[in-house]
Amino acid sequence: MFTIRDLEKPKGCIKVLAHLTKSQPMCISEIMRSAGLSQGVVYSSLVTLRELDVARRLQSEPIRGRANLCTLTEWGCQLGYIVLGIIDTVREISGRFNIDPYLTMPAGSFSVLVHIYRNGSITPGDAVSKLALCSGSATSALRELRRLGLVYFRKKKRFRRTEKVYRLTEDGEYLASYLDIVDMALQWKGGR
């Protein structure tokens, strides 16, 4: 079953999907120039998108000296338009044109936002146990989300210890609603 975590693994995967949605077919060098990503990130993102049945190659076999053209499947186009909606939302939230910090957050950040959106809150321990993140990834994801103003935390006192409970800000809830749609679409596609 696919989830939003599958789009997070190469950090630029969502950017590649967005650029393919805007103008397809594109070769790898065009994606690299327009998205501002390295060749390795673009290649690994395209492999991930092919595994998710979102993107495909136009040629069955690569021909030396010719560009490998990539395009989106029909379902990939639908998912791509949701991702473009996410990008517009992030631009509106941040008030900036360069939204790379939002699209290249640490692994697990989108999963954390979706989890908080569905359940109301999350603790670092929940991020490790329920989302299967390592403690370092959970900590860096929560720290980056807080720095970007998408989550805030309150300290909850328990017997002999204090625990941080993270909740969504208004902007975080707005963005997480779109990410939840992408997550549900990926789960639906992966469940077939």
C-alpha cells in the first residue's frame, strides 16, 4: 500500500511531479534545469514515480544520444494537479516565491502533518512508534515543521516527566488538508 511517505523519500520527488504536471513530456535535463535539482535526485524521483504508477517513459528502451522523455500517466496527471494545489497553498502560506524549504523538508514531515491532521496531535514518541520514523528523523521533521510555522507544541506534564505535544497551526492545517487528499489517493491506488 502506498502512502505520502513514498513521495517523501527522494526530497525532490514532489517538485519533479509538479514540473512534469506543468509541462510534459520532459527529459531529465529539462527537469533538472526547471526544478533546480541534481541529476541523482531527478533519477531517483522518477524511479519512485514509476513505482507508484504516476510517471512513465515514452520510449521503451533508452537510445544512446537521445533524451529520455518522461510523462505522467492519467492517474499521475490527476495527482499532479493536487500537488500543484499544494504548491499554490505553500506559496500563499509562506508569502514567498521560493518554497523549496517546504517541498524539501526532512523525511517524514508530510507524514507527521497528515497524522496530526487526522488525529489532532502527535508526540515525538508517537512519530517513532506509529509512523515508523527513527528518532532522529522524527526530531528533525518536528523541528523543521515548527520552524516553518506549520506546527506548535505544548508541554504536557506527566508523572516525573514532561512530554511535548505537537498540534497544527492554521497554516499547517490548511496544507495538511491537501496532503491528506494525496495520501488517500496513494492509498487507494496502492490498494488495488
